[in-house]
Amino acid sequence: MTTPAPSSQPASADIISRSFSMEGSARILEHQNKQAEIRGFTINCAEREPMGDNSAPSPLAYFASSILF
């Protein structure tokens, strides 16, 4: 959800300003695995073999999926 940001300039139909913030935390685990906690969800990612163990989608897969949504 976004809300209009306060502005010191006069209101105009041509100017739209939005602000957004989100907090989360991330941990680096073994075998190139990572885990993030954000908004009550836990997200796991991993690299493919041989760097990682391919136990979760890669960071690039999450990024590509976010564009598709």
C-alpha cells in the first residue's frame, strides 16, 4: 500500500509522489544458501551445483519472477 508523501509545494494534478518502505533480515547459510525474513514470510534461495546445493530457487529466479508478477 502506498500513500501520498507530504509535500511543501502546492497541490497539482500533474505531480504525484509516493513513498514505500519495507524492513527485513537476511542470513547467509552453508553451501551458498541464503534465507530472508520479510513481512512474516521466510524466503530461501540457493545457487545451482557445483557452487550450491540447488535446494531452492536462485536469486535470479526470484528477480525474474518478480518482473513477471
